[in-house]
Amino acid sequence: MAMPKAPQAFPRTEYLRRIAAVKAEMEKREIDVLMVTSPASITYLSGYTSKSGYVPQGLILSLKEEEPTFFTRRMDAPAAMHQMFFDSSRVIGYAEDLIANPDLDGFDSIIDFLHDKGLASGGVGLETKAISAQTAEKFKVRISKGRIVDFANGVHWIRGIKSDLEIAVMREAAANADAGMTRATEVIRPGVREADAAAEIIGALVHGVDGKPSTDLAGFFLCASPRSATAHIRWTEDAFRQGSQINLEFAGVRHGYTSALMRTMSIGKPSDRLRRVHEAEVAGLEAALAAVKPGAICGDVATAFNAAMKKHGVQKESRCGYAIGIDWTEPTASLKEGDRTVLKPNMTFHLMLGNWIDEDFGYVISETFRVTNTGAEAFSKLPRVIFEI
């Protein structure tokens, strides 16, 4: 019995639209065939979300063919057949003896395929930032009659402007993030273990809302007193206590699309210092969102944020946001002064205003938003407050 196809997150026409955009860029760069190895870009072009990027894999786009071909480890091929929108015959599982082989690996099977199909003598595009230097050298040596072209972040930049279908999925993910944060306000209490609260929050994230569960769990960070100055640690075995501050950062995920959210909570009344920082951060957040409009640049948003914060006597050293979409970050635009990326409708960003000020004090708040035709749409519906428990 053949592997059945999973329900597709997007119609075939949407995937073909994305592939056509990548092929148009390939033609500009005189690339005949492109190997896509970034897991997020593979998801974007195929619907595949299985976690098989731990070994060599590649989605092959040829200007001569409408549908891609996917190479992966043989044991991972059924998952690709199940999830990818195109015909399962175009999923090729390479032999297991290429795993932990000192001389050959899965990329050798891709190179063999390019030679067999007569695709190794023209322009061959590689995402060099997503492969090792050793792999890039292997392609240069084994495709000696072809021309290796660095496609770098080419697919990532195309992914930056979302379709309305993608925006709808990101809104669904944001609703799940809101549900998780709401659950946090219900379960965080003095005497409750961080681990037990995390289990409840993660359960709410996965359960989702409106019959649309999260399909994955992205980064989940619960940084409570005395660790409020940390940025990226998990829950611990400690219990919350009266006076605890809790900084939460997590996301809802739908079919790979991620909507991140950060909020700060306080068991009991927040300290004066926390209140002052919160007021400054919210002022900066609102100023940043007000600066968002098509034609503005990323640096404008950061400048507005920093100026509003400065009026309150607070500074933030790190950037105030970054492009987000499939996975937590897209390695393209940053909301920081000096970034001249022009904002366009349906670009999406995580306005990440976590501020780790001293070794014993930090604060978080954030919004995932999209650029609209006139400004910004924040996906979260939660208030921008310190949640007092």
C-alpha cells in the first residue's frame, strides 16, 4: 500500500507560485538547477516539516521541470512522501550505507542524480550558508564541467513577503500563542513548580484554539526569579514564590509558521524598577509599530523604538526585532539602526523587546506583526501589561 498524502496546508497553486518565484530568481542568476538545503526553505517550497535535516538532504529545482525532486535518508522518505505536495515518485531515499560513511554521503547521491539527468554541466545553485565548506568543495570538484553559483539567502528573501494564505496561518499560530500565555496566568502561583506550569502552558499551545492545534513546539523559555536576567533557559525544578518575576517567551506554530510572543508576569505587585522599565518598553513598542509603513526601512522602526525608550531613561543593547515566518527567524532583515531593508506589505517581524539589563534583572515583551498597506497589524490580542498574579 502506497503512503497516503497528508492534508495539505496550502493548495498546489500556492506551492507552484512560490517555486515560480524562485525559478525567476534562478534565471536572473543563470542557474539551471538549484539545491535547496535550508529546512525552512524546503518547508516553504514543499510542505515538508519532518525533522530530517540532521543528515544530508536537498530539494532539487530544475528550470526544465515543474515539480521538484527531494533527496533524503531512506528512512525519512515516507514522511516526505506523506507531507510534500508533489508526486511521491519524486522523493528519493538514498541508501543507508551513506550514513556515517567516512568517504561518501547523501550529497554524493544528489551529484550522481545531476549527472544522470544531464544537469551537471550548466549553472548549479547552492545555498552555501546552509551547507559545510567541505560539501561546497565536493560539488565544485565533482561538477567540474558545471558552474557553481552561490544562491546564499535567495529563497529566504523570497519567503520574506508572505501570501495572504501564509498570513492567515500565522494568525492561527498567534491565537495559539495567546492561549498559551493565558494559560500561564492561570497556572502560575506560589508553590507551583516551574516544570508543572510549563507542562500546562505547552499543553495549551499544542491544543490550540478553534480546532487548529499547534503542529510543532518552537523555543520555549521560562525565566523566573532569581533567573529573570537570563534569556534562553528552560523551566527548572524550582517552585514559584511570592514576589517572583516570570519572563515567558514561546510561540504558536502552524505547519512550520511561527508567531512568537513574550510577556512578563509578577506574583504580587511588581517592583518600582520593573514598572519603570515596562512603561519605557511599552512606549518604545508603540512608537516602533507607529513607524511601520510600506516604504519605510527597518532602521526607521529601530530608531523610533530607541528614541522613545531614551525619553524614559532606558536603553536596549540588542536589536529590537527580526523577520519571522517559517521557524523562529528568517536570516534576512533586522529591526536595528542601520538596516536599510525596505518594508513591504505582508512582511512579518517579531518585535522582540526583551531587555536583559543586569546580571540579576531582565524584562520581556514582544509582538509578532505584519506590515500592512498603511501600517502594522499585531497578531496577538493580549494586553501589553505586566500580568500580576
